[in-house]
Amino acid sequence: MAESTLQTDRPEGLDGFVRDWSSDQRTFKRVSWGKAMMWIFLLSDTFVFSIFLIGYMSARMSTKSDWPNTSEVFSLHVGGADLPLLLIAIMTFVLISSSGTMAMAVRCGYARARKATAGLMYLTALLGATFVGMQVFEWTKLIQEGVRPWGNPFGAEQFGASFFMITGFHGTHVSIGVLFLIIIATKIWRGEFDRPGRTWLKSDAGDYEAVEIMGLYWHFVDLVWVFIFAFFYLW
Amino acid sequence: MANIPYRPDEQVPPAEVPDVHPPHPHTWIGRWVFSQDAKYIAIQYSATAIAIGLVALVLSWLVRLQLGFPDVFSFSAEAYYQFITMHGMIMVIYLLTAIFLGGFGNYLIPLMVGARDMVFPFVNMLSYWVYLLAVLVLVASFFVPGGPTGAGWTLYPPQAILSGTPGGQDAGIILMLLSLILFIIGFTMGGLNYVVTVLQARTRGMTLMRMPLTVWGIFTATVMALLAFPALFVACVMMLFDRLLGTSFFMPTLVEMGEQLSYGGGSPIVFQHLFWFFGHPEVYIVALPAFGIVSDLISVHARKNVFGYRMMVWAIVIIGALSFIVWAHHMYVSGMHPYFGFFFATTTLIIAVPTAIKVYNWLLTLWRGDIHLTLPMLFALSFVVTFVNGGLTGLFLGNVVVDVPLSDTMFVVAHFHMVMGVAPLMVIFGAIYHWHPLMTGRMLNEAMGQIHFWVTFIGTYAIFFPMHYVGLVGVPRRYPEIGDPAFITTPVDGLNAFISIAAFIVGAAQILFLFNIAWSARNGRDAGGNPWRAASLEWQTPQTPPRHGNWADDLPVVYRWAYDYSVPGAPEDFIAQDDPWVQQTAPT
């Protein structure tokens, strides 16, 4: 959506809220169609991840065998010592850093800094790909140790099932995000966002809002990881 | 209606966003196959839903052949389970949900809120094609070895994926789960469109509280669906893993044919919770659009404003919210703690309050109205009656102690067919009779419509009223043939045969209805622009049927709500929403 006119005398706080909801045309006055759609999609996706995590928690609480000790299972053997959660700590650090570069890309986008925006988005995509790469390493290591969806040597068989399902679903989200980061960054790099006309993923000349919408998705995937980290690895 | 005053002095706010014209297709395929016009997508959705619904209708005939005449038509138990499973799943998901949201939602939302199209037409188009793919995967399960799944429409594990159930160890259950996952993905794409269009793409003057109740019902149902379908999505993914990868999310340790399976430690009850966390909101995902549409039909055809419009809106929203905390009333016999049962019985009965508000308001809308017994009105009235009848048995089943003996009897089958089978279908019929002139420019044939209505209305009662009794005397559901057990003291063979014959006649009437649609599209009486003289915006388009883009060069400006019927002093007995008419002198 292009720039829009707005009454400037909108009251703040609860009065403004009531005014917006009882107004015509748009309920969220400063929100474009695309951004509204992304927010509502993320709300729906929140339910998907919440239910995945609740399903995992109920399985963990009701299973008859003992749950594996996660700090042992997820430890890395580095320099003669087992360091619990080392890989996960690095992965989390990488993903949260990528949220930082994404936020900077959004800021540069609003400043219409074409190359800086595209560059930061490429960097975000690189960090995201690094995260997925480390996840592949983690999966490989666990599979070599005998963890399977239907069983594992450490304890309850729901451990492997939940692990592969939830981290796989999250990793898919990250991968899709990386893909779209690269697509949008490339379009920006080529200057497509500065030319007039609506095309796929872009509304109008100089409108870099797609960067922010991409950012919403990316921060959401990051936030979901924090919950997976807390409930799966730390519990 | 005193609380919705005219505000003639109030200026309509200026346009906040530029008028976006949807891109016009240049190719034949872009116009007629991969159309991005919400109206065309709506018709694609409806046609697909009705086509797959016909399959479900035939399946119900096969079920009734078995139940009514077990000596003559003896299907195998496996085939019977496949019939009831596919009948239920198709009717609930692929017909009712798809036609209300994908069909009526797509057609009516942009027209009723004064938009040119959905906000993202391309995503909207994808939604239909993913839905079609889901339907094709579903249909494919009829042709794979072992046939479709026979797990019951609730797909309860562990039996759903074991070899004793038809399709359990064959491809049937896999295709069912894949089809549901596809349906949810497709629905999400459409649903996001509907919600954003209602929230962010209304025309000037169209406030939320001026929207027709149809839009409110579809909007609330869509929001609910976006929050409830995730539970089904996750349940399907987990069960698919149980079946394909050998995980044990829902599978306890069990012995099959004297052999211990490799499953262990999972909980089938978790699936039931996930399924019904979707399944109960699903009831209202189907019911709320019906509530909204029926309010509009009653108002238009009784020439009277909806009684208590604001209460009607809030009742829709409250029912939508409450329906997320009642799901476990489907699980009273799963061995849940009595206090949980108490909680869920309480919330279930609380839903009766906003629902009763709606029923009273429909009656008060009719009260002293100028009732035209047109076909849409007949169907709307039959909905109110049927919904009340079905709802009353819901009060029985919502209470734990009454539900326990009635659970898994034909009483339950009769209850949910009345309340979420027949009642919403009546609204769909009424809505098609009402909006067919808008979609095609021609009226449906009245004589065929009258036959269709009376056979359907009386016939469904002939089917489902005796079925309550069959259930009360103790006939369990899901049995192809019960023989002559000692616990059933009253023989019901005659009743079962009667129900079956009624079911065949009602089914045949639906064929007449489809013939009427096809016949009237070419030969129907010319409808003109606004045959029902309705005030809401969809009838005020420059052309009937509306062209791509819906409106002429300028978007309509809305000055009033959708229910200005029989206003004293007005030149006609309705005032269109985009009519700036103002009462010049105060009525004495």
C-alpha cells in the first residue's frame, strides 16, 4: 500500500483505540494490508508452535520411560571435556544476532539506503543459513548416536520424535525465511524497489515496507526458537 | 434501532488509502481458470464443495441402505465404516467449511464492505487451488488399495492406524491426513485474506458496526478457524509421523493379533484433546456464518431491521470466544476427572445464553414484520426451528450425567445432524436462493424451489426426529447391524426402514435443486438489479452480476447501516446503504 492520508488529530490511548475500532475504512490506521496479513498469519502460526510444544510437554509428562538428560545428550566433547549445551548456545547466539542485523536492515530500508539494506539482509540470510547448517550438524550427530524418531538409546522414545518434529518444523521456517530474505534482498540490490509499479512482494517505488514485513516473520521465528530452547533444551 | 441514529450532519471521512484496482487478466486462462476475482473464486469453491458434497450424499444413502434394510443390502462392516467416515469428513470440512468461508466469504465480503476485491487476489486464487488439491487427494483415497480410511470422522488413534481399521495400514489414512493438511494450508491463505479485507479494506463510511451480520459471522468464523485449525494441523502431522515413521505420540503399548507392536508410551487422549480443540470451534465455524446470513435473510424478507443489531454482533463474538473453552464436552466418556467434566459442562451451557439472545432477536425481527414467504425466508424460518430443536438436545448432551448413557448412541447422531448438519444446510440453500440472482442475474425457479424446500424440511424431520428415539431406546452408533440384542427392548427395524426411505427422498430433492440451479442459469426469470429490494451494499453494484472490480470508477460511500427497511417517510421501503437520504422533517 502506498502512502496514505491520516487525520492528524487522532487521540492517544484508550480514546484512540475506541476511535480506530469504530471508524470506517481501516481498523489499524497505520498498518498496510501486507503488514496486517503477516501479523494475523503469525498469530495463527503461534498457535501451531504452541500446540506443538504443548503436545511435546504432555508426551514428556505422561510417557512411561524416563526422559533423557538433555544436558548430557546435547553436550559437545571439546578439548577433553563435555560442554553441555555448547552447540545450542552458539546456535541461539547466531540466530539472535541475525535478528539484530534484520532490525538494522529495516532501519536502512526506511532510510532508502538500497545497498546497505540489501547487504544487511544478505548477512541475515547468511546467519540464518549458518543456524540451519548447525542444526544439520546437530541432527547428524544425534542420528549417529542412534537417536531415531521411533526410539533412542537414552530413554523415552518420544524424545527423538518430539526433537525431530519440533526442531524440523522450526528449521523449515528458518529455511523459508532465508529463501525469502535472499529473494527480497536481490530485488532491492537490483534496484527493483526504487522503480514504480507493483510487482511480486513490492508495492510501489521507494516503498521498502516488504523489508519490515520480512523482519516481522524473522523476529517471530527467532522468538519461537527462544521458547523451543527453553522448553526443550533447558527443561 | 434507537441506538443506531442517523447522523445526517456527520460527514463521511475522506479516503485514507488510494483506490487500488485489481489487475485485469489478459488471457483466457487468467480470466476463466486461474481467475483472481474473488467472485469467480467463490463460485469455483462452491462448485467444488457441492460436487464433493454429492459424493457424501451418495455415501449417506449407502449408510441408510445398510441401516434400514440390513437383510437386503449387506455391506461389509469395513465398507460401512468407510461410508460413515468419508460422509462425515466431507460434509463437515470439505462441504460446509469450504462453502461458507471459501464460497460465501469470497463472494460477499468484498461486495458487502465495498471493496473491489480481496486484498491479495493472487493468494486468494492459490487458496482455491490448494483446496482443490486437498479434495483430489481425498477422492484419490477411494481408489487406492484398501480404500479410504474407516476410522470414523474423528480419526481416533490408536485404531485409526492399526490393521483392523480399513485403510489403517493401507494408504487410506495417509491420504486423509495429507488432504486435511493441504486443506488447512489452503484455508489459511484464504482466511488471512478475508480477515484483512474486513479489517483494512472497507469503503468510506463503512464502520465495523455498519457491516451486515453476514460479514460479522464469516469474519468471526474465519478468525476462529485461523486459531482452531492449527490444532488439527499439529494432530495430523503427529499422527502421520506415528503412521509413517513409527513414532509414538498417540500410540500406547499395545498388542495386535497376539503380537506386541513397536509403539509405546504415547497417549491417545492427547489426540482427542487436539482434535476437539479444533472440532468444537469447527461447529461454530460452520454455525456463525449461518447465524449471520440468516439474520440478513430474515431482515430483508420481513422488511424490518434486525432487532438488537449490536447484541447480535456481540453474541457472535462471545459465542466465538466461548467455543474455545468447551471442547472436552466431546470427551466425557474418555475417563476425565469429574471436576473437568463439571467445568466443561458449565461453559457449554453458558454458550446457550448468547445463542438464545440470537434466537430471540430473530423472532423479534419477525414480530410484526411484513413477512414475505419467499424461498430464502422459508429456508431461514426452517433454520430457526431446526436450530432450536437441535440446540435443545444439546442441553441434554452438555450435561455429564445425561451424556454418559446417551453417548455413542444414535441420539448423538440425530443431535449433531440437526444442529450442524441440517440447520446450516438450510441456510446454505436459503442463501443460494437469495444470492443466485446476484451471481447470475436470474431468479431460481419458484416451483422447483417450493418442492425442494418442503421435501427437504419435512423430510429431514422425518429422518432425524425418529432417530432421537432410536438412540433413546439404546441403539448404538457406528454399528452396521445390531441384530437383536437383549438391551434393546423395543424393536426399531420399522423405524430404521422409514428413516432410510425418507433419506432417499430428501436426497433426490437435492438433485432437483441442482437441476434448478443449472436450468435457471439459462432459463430463469430476469432478476433485475435488486430483486429483493435489499439495502445492503452488494445489491447496489452498477452491473448485475457485478463485474471484475465490483464498482464503477468511484467506490461507494456508505451513509447508514444495512437494515434501513420500512423507514417512515422514506420514498421506498428500504434505503440502500450508499443512499445519502436524510429525513427532512421530523416524523410526527
